[in-house]
Amino acid sequence: MVNNAPALIPVIYLTTCMLIALTRLRRRRYAHPMALTAAVLSSVVALGMLYHVIRFGSFHYHFGGWPPPIGIEYVVDPLSAFVALVINVVTSLVLVHSLNVNKVELGKKVVPYYSVVMLFLLGLNGIVLTGDFFNLFVFLEISSLASYALIAVGERGSALAAFRYLIMGTVGASFYLLGLAFLHMITGSLNMADIALIIPHLKIGENPALHIGLVLMVVGICIKMAIFPLHGWLPDSYTLAPSASSSLIAPIGTKVSSYVLIRMLFFVYGADLVSREIPVSTVLAWLSAAGIIYGSVLAIAQTELKRMLAYSSVAQVGYIGLGISMANPLGFIGAVLHILNHAVMKSCLFLVAGTLRQRMGHSDISRFDDSYRVKLPWTMAAFTAAAVSMVGLPPLAGFFSKWYLALAVIENSQWVLLAVILLSSLLNAAYFFRIIEKVYMRSPSAGGLAEQEEVRLGSGEPGPTMLLPVLILGTALLLLGLFNAVIVNVFIKPMIPLGM
Amino acid sequence: MEFFLGHYAYWFIITLLCIGLYTVLFKRNLLKQVIGLSIFQSSIILFWVACAVKWNATVPIYDHAYPVEQTSLYINPLPHTLMLTAIVVGVATLGVAFALLIIIYKNYKTLDEVELIEEMKKW
């Protein structure tokens, strides 16, 4: 029974995708509840899988009954079950919020929109669960194609942003496919566990194909993950996409690519190979550090909330890259914990940006003042919690992932990188406290325009569908921070691969 | 010389790959970028197929003259089937790219990247 669970999540999403398309015929308003049901069901399945994995160990699902090196398999181990749970729970909350936002921003396009959202989630869950490299490529492209569509329904200019993302993303996926060709040439297999067994028997110096394959695949995934010099597609896409899409793609899209990088480097090639024989991790460490500084500095320069959050995403992905590149258990814990924390923080921040756009009609930082606090006290409280967590103040969640990253950097004696982590926390404080200061301290300036808008949009807190997800995420940050020792010991410690 | 002639298929594929990547990176017209992307993807598909070449072997359909145990007599069909999937993925990408180009052209009446960035700045 439980062995069939891994296939259940893609089946749920694929079926719902088709059914939602049918609602176009009669009942448009069913689209949103159906999408939400699918996400909640998948969260339940993911939770069950995580429980089972922690309790009884990892399990496999063989497609068509073909055993692994020949057939495709889905693997549920502590890492994949954990990431699948994060994706589905965060998505469920974002989908609750999207109901009212989409009514305003998308109008009648909601039916195809939710259909494409299901495809996007199908792709992400498939990436996380699959144990086969080529299957991963196909799911990568499914989720990417869906995200181009989700971005392109936004405001004027979003089509161009989506097009540039498409060009970059497809080049990235093609690099991945090219690297996979080299890997397949030398190992003759596509199954991750099988390749992991073959690689130690190859003589590294005599097989340049192994090096080329590794480098090309890492470059391809880094484009999807938006590691610093390859991040060009990210800011425009996140800014111009509709609020619901950016709060859906920003927290989980790049995180799943980081998952692929972790899976590839540590579970297939092995930490020893990528940090000593081929210095992939050194390059990754310095690029991530550059990305952290670059993203934070540019975030300070932005005047629009969503664009600022997009640049902050570039910086945050840098933290995950940094944790991966340390190639030691502490860095691994830091990276995985940051995948969870950043998914919760970023979704909370983007949801607040969506709420502001709907209630205030804009998300322009220079026009923020303390009337926001009066009108939206709870939303702004959740925003502040997420912002403080991004800066990394205890006891909120963001502190602990940065703490593990700092410990990992100290263990490898990389003092420059430690300075980067500390400096970036200061930069984060600079751009988040700027907003908090405006919202809580600054008295309203010219009231006339604001009041006119208020009449049009209505005042006060938004309805429960928009307020609840934000509050849950804000509270979750506090809980994740307080119980981080439990999360690390119960869930993350069993993930650490052997020989790391 | 032997090195070049012996690997002529790979040299052809590398040339295609470079043409595709150059077009994607340096052409101003968005439609030409899509064409470059398509060339780039095709070269990778050709690379997979070229990898699967095996001399003195036959199609992977069971033949009594060739015993099953001697796998070296049969071609490995896996790369070809994988590339069928990759071609489908490529077609889907092209479809989405053209749909986006149509929207862009309707909004701005141009597909020139430099002009489009100028238009974007006005907003």
C-alpha cells in the first residue's frame, strides 16, 4: 500500500489538471477549490510518506514493475519526502491566498491558470521524487514550461520577461541534457543509485567525460537555480508576474533546483569527488558569496517591494549554494534548513506584497507610511516577522539556518566567506528595516490620493482567505525557529549521505 | 588529421552547437533567438544519437542468427528512445516560445530586443 504512495502525488496533480480544464464548460468557480483540494491531498500524502520514511526507512516505487537499472523508479528517502512536504504545504497556503488576488488580477483567466499551476506542481513533485536522471529532465521541463506560462499572464511586459526566462531556462536544461549524455556514455546507466555505485570504480584521471558531464550538468542546474552570474532571468520574471504566480514560484521554484544540486553532488557523485578531485564546490562557494553580496546590494537600491524581494531571492539562493559548497554535514544541514526556512519566509513576504497590491493598489516602498499599520495590523505584523527572520535575528527561523552555515564555514576555515555571511546580514537589515521603519514610524504624507484609493479598494484587513495564510506562515516562522533542534535531529540528520 | 576525420560527426555537432549558442546570445531579433535555441537543442539530440553508434551490430529486435547473450551484436536502443522524448520537450518549448512572441508582437509591434527594452523603460 505505502509502496504505491510516491506515484500518487503526480497522479493527483495530473488528474486535477485535466478536471480543472473541464470546469471551463459550466462552473468556472470550481477551479480554485479543486486546485486547493489537490494541493492539500498531496500534502497529506507527503506527510504520510515522511512519517513512514522516518519510522521505517526509505522505499521505492518501480514503474511498470521493471526493476531499477532498467526501469524508472521513484525514491522516497528522508530528503525527498521532506522537500515534497515543504513544497506541498507552502503551495496549499499560497493557493488559499490566491483566490481573491486572482479574481482582481486575472479575471476570467483563472481556469487555465489553475490548470497550469497543477502542471507546475506536478513537475516540481516529480523532480523531487524521481530516482532517474532523464525522468528528472522531463519533469524539469514540465515545471519550467508551466512557470513561463504562469509568469506571462501578468501585467504589461511580463511576456517579455517570460520569454527571456524561457531562453535562459531552455539553454540551462539543454546543458543538463548534454552533461547527461557524457555521464550516460561513461556509466551506461541513468538510474541515480546505479550511477552512484559505478562512479567509484571509474579512474577519475582517465575519464574526462565524467568531469565534462559533471560540469555541464551543474551549470545547467545553476541556471535554473539562479546562482549569481546566471540569475539574469529572475528579477524581471518575479516582478512582472501576477502576485499569485510570484508567490507560488519564488518560494519553491529555485529551491527544487537546489534540491537537484544536492542530490546530484552528494548522492550521485559523492562529496569527496566534488570537493577534492574536481573543485566544483570551490567555484560554487565563491559564486554563491558573490551572489549574496550582489543580491543584497541591489535589493537596497530597489524602490518596488516585489523587485526588492526578487533581488533578495538571488541573495538567499546564494546561502543555499554556500551551504552545499561547504560539502560537510553542517553545511548540508544549513542548506536543507534554509530551503525550508526560505520557502516559508519568501512565501510570507510575497503574499504580503500581493495583499498590499490588492488593498492599497501598489507596492511602492517610497509611498509606505504608518497608515498601513493602522489599516493592516496583522498583515504588517506577519511581514515584520518574516523580515526579521530574513535578517536572521533569533528566535525566528532565519537565524538558525544562517547559524549552521556560519558553523560550516568556520569548520572549513573559510574566513572570507564568514565575513560575507555577517556582512550580508547587515545588508538584509538595511533593506528590511527601511520598510519596517516606514510602516511603523513615518506619519502619512499627502493624504488626498490615498483616501481616494481607499474608497475604491475598501479599507481594513482583507478577508480570511488572504489573512489566514499570511498569519499561519508568520507563526510558522516562530515555531520553526523554536523547534529547530527537533527538525534538525529528527528530519535532517537522517538525510546526511554516508561518507560526507 | 586522423583525429579530425575519425570524429567528423562530433566536429559537425560541435559546430552546430556553437552556431546555436551564438545565435541565442548575440542576435537582436527574438525570433532569431528562438531559431538559435532550436539549433542548439537539435545538436544535443544529434550528440546523443551519435554516442549510440555501434559498428557491426544490428537493430534491437530478436534475431535467431544473433544469440541474446551476445549483447555486442545489438545496438542499444535507449538513447534513441530518450531522444524521442527530448524532441517532444523541444517542440513544446518552441510552442510556448512562439505563443509568447505573438503576445510580445501584439503589445509592442516589434521583436527587436533593443527596441523592446527601450519600450519597457517607458513604463
